[in-house]
Amino acid sequence: MQGIVLRTLITMLGLFLASTLVPGVTISGAWTFIFAAVLLGIVNAVVRPIAFVLTLPITLVTLGLFILVLNAAMFGLVAALLDNFVVAGFWSALFGAIIVSITSTIASWYIGPDGRVEVIVVTRR
């Protein structure tokens, strides 16, 4: 349970950074950040694997670059489902999804498989 909450907070941070840095992404209200983070997690867990399998041939032809389009589509889908989450177009969705992905990746370096923050201490002998 702690891991889900921590990953939701990380996604909220990524969404905040995306709404701050990307001109076409607007998220207003704290509850919208919470709902968007939870909904993005659900969409990435349920819809994205199905979409990935359906678009596997084009992903292979583009050497994996189509996954960026798939991420932008999932980002746009979440924006379409929430009223206070607005994405201006494809490029805004693409850059917003990239920022959320980078934020999640960097934060995941510090989170172990059980969802706890891990601190690695290096000692010299």
C-alpha cells in the first residue's frame, strides 16, 4: 500500500512539472492532480498493454519510437476524462508524457521493489 501511495505522489509531481513546463498542459485544482495521477496509473496498467499489443507491428517498424506516441495517447486519454486537465494538442501531450516519464524514472531509482525508499551507503575500508 505504501508503494502505491508513493508512486502516486511521484506521478503527481511529474504532472505538476508537466503543467508548469509544457505550454499546452493545464491542470487546475489539487483534486485534479490526485485524480489524474491515479487515473494515469490505471490507464497505464490496463489500457496501455492492450494498445501496445495492438500496435506492436508499427512499434517494431519504427524501432520503438511509436511508444512515445502511445504514451502521448495515454496522457491525452487521461486529459479527456478529466474536466480540469487540458492538453492543447499532440505535441503538448507528447512533451507532457515525456516529463512524467522522466520524473517517474528518476524517482524509481530510489524506490525498491516493495515500494520503500532505499538509501545506499558506500563505506570505504
